[in-house]
Amino acid sequence: MENQLLNNPYRQIKSTAAYRRLMMAYYFMVKHPAWFGKKVAWITSGGPVEPLYAMGVLPFYPENYGAMCGASRMSPSLCEAAEQKGYSHDLCSYALTDIGSSFTGKGPIGRLPRPDFLVCGNNICGTVIKWYEIQARAIRVPLFFLDTPFFHDELHQHNLRYVEKQMGEYIAFLEDQMKRSFPEKRFQKVVSRSFETISLWREILDLSRNHPAPFAAFDAFIHMAPIVTLRGTRWAVRYYKQLKRELEERVKKGVGAFGREEIRLIWDNIPIWYDIRNLSKLLSSNGAVLVADTYTSAWAMEEPDLTFSLDGLSRAYATIHLNRGLGYKTQKMAKLIEKFGAHGFLMHSNRSCKPYSLGQYDMRREVTRLTGKPGLIIEADHTDSRSYSPQQVEKQILMFLEIIRGKD
């Protein structure tokens, strides 16, 4: 058995079968909303989804679909289709992928589901503003824009009131689109489920503080889909309870995500979706495990306001990871390294995501100063493999692992 684990160290998560059924059902519904008497709204990954579920609207995430295209290695051709229409190669590859899918009708599930309206929040980046404006004009549907001011240190009260006012306008927009009043009681149930899902996700991620870690970041990159797409639903709560039970059983038995765990690492930035499997094999074959990351933990919302109100949502969505300054991100990395007992960290310098990648070289230096742990920056793009050199990255990682072994 031990030889088998050394040769093929990854241990499959049994709950993955339930995860696949759940996500297949979700995509079936958004592809055929009329069958279920539903409307569909495209929404950015940092957008407030709870009011949509309260109103009976199915949310669809173009960025999530871009990740699916990246993982299935379809993004390069879709990006090229958008570029041939005049869109710049320098744009975010999520945007290029989805625009290319709209032009060609191609993708893992075909053309993106047609929305009845769009909801755009700029708490993740500025690209989404024009991206969603372009798509709204092309499809000829309404667009609601939620503006969240960027803050470097603390959230000032006048900024919070500004976001709260827009939340009220968001509700009015939904009432206008759906031609009915906003259901307060149902909204409270949705928000309650949302915060329960967030708590479960945080507890799941925290389980990897154990040695060995029962759940690797590569697993989290996949199993994060329900907290993005189904946050606020009973299905997400049910699924994460199942996943948590399985991982807690692993902890009791001292079973890790991999057969060997000699080096523990933290990941920063969006995954390199098309190379997750290869990177996982490269690290695991050298006894290295990604035990935590800044990306999936962003949905754990460290300090959510647990009030079932629009005010509580305003604070939660204004304080997400990408809407904070470099000081916060540096401290978060340092805390993850200490909390999970990591020996070092990997940073993805992501060509497509400027908000996530800006300042990483300064951040690496400061995190190393604070923790004494080394960091490696690798260059890639989250979905477009045309901007990636796997051989170069492999050499960098192997050399980095040798540095860590030498320090120990």
C-alpha cells in the first residue's frame, strides 16, 4: 500500500461524486431556466448573490465559466476569436474567453446562457465594468452596477453608507425586473444559509492546519464552485456538511490528501486552471503540498457581519480580498504561513489579473521578512496557456523546493 501511495500519492475525495452531480444540476438549470420558471442573471464573482436567490433568480458567473474553459483548455481558441473581433490580447483572459464564447457559441456547455439582466460589482477589478457594459449592449438587457470604493486601511463609515445606499437601489432594480416586491423573510433565510455556507467553508479550509493536511489547495480550487455559484442555497449547505464530515474522518485517522507530506506551501493568486493537474503531480511527487491559499479563503470572509440585513451584506462585499490594500494582503499571507505551518509560498504573477498581481514582488519580500519563509513568483495566466512556459515553471519550482530542503 505504501509503495502505491508513493507512486500515486493523491487520495481521491469521495464527496467529489456528489459535487459533480450538484454542479451538473446547476448548469442544467441555468441552461434551461424556462423549464423551471426562472430568470437568469449574469453576476461578477464578487457580486451580492443573496438578493438574486431571494427573488428566485438563477445567478450565472461568466468568470466561473472562464475558469471551466481554462481547465478544459478551450480558452486560447476563444481568446483568439475575441481578438479577431478587435479585442486586445492584454485584456483579462476571463473576459476574452467569455466574449469569444459569445461570438462562437463554443465552451464546455456551449454558448453562455442568455441572461435576463446583468449585475456587476467592481470589488474584484475594473475590467468587469466595461466587460459587462459591452455584453449588456450586445445582448440588449439591463445592467445594474454596484460600486464599492477601494480602501487601503479601514472601511470608513461614509464609504459603508455609500455601499448600503446602492444595496437599496439594487433591491429596487430587482423588483423592477421581476415585477414584484422584495421578499424580506425569504431573504433572511437565504442570507442565513449563505453565512452557514461561509462558516462551513472556513471550517473545511481550516482542517488543513492538521498534519498531514486532509485537503489540499488543489482540491479547494475545485470544490469552491458551490460557495461561488450556490451560496445562499440549501444545496450548498448540504454539500459542504458532507465534505466536512469526510475530511474530519481523515483527520481522525491521520490521513492526508497525499501519501507524503514533507513540505507545506501557501499559494497566492488565481489558479493556473489549465495546469492544475500537472502542478499537483509535480509538487506531490516531491513531497510538497499546497495546504492553503489566498484565493479560496477569500470566500471564507474572515470577519463577516452576521446580521441578516442589507447592511451586513454591504460590509461583507465591500471588504473582500481584492478590494483591500497591499498591507492587508501581506498580513494575510503571513498569517496563513503561521497558521498552517508552511515552509514557503508560491505566488502566481498572473498576466490577466492586475489587481491580484500588482505589488507581488514587494509583497514577497515583506512576507519573507515577517515570517522568515522563502517565496517563489511564477509567471502565467489563469486561463490562457499562450502566456505560459511549463518547462520553465517546473525548473523554478524544483529549485525552490531544494532551497527549502536546504534550509531545513
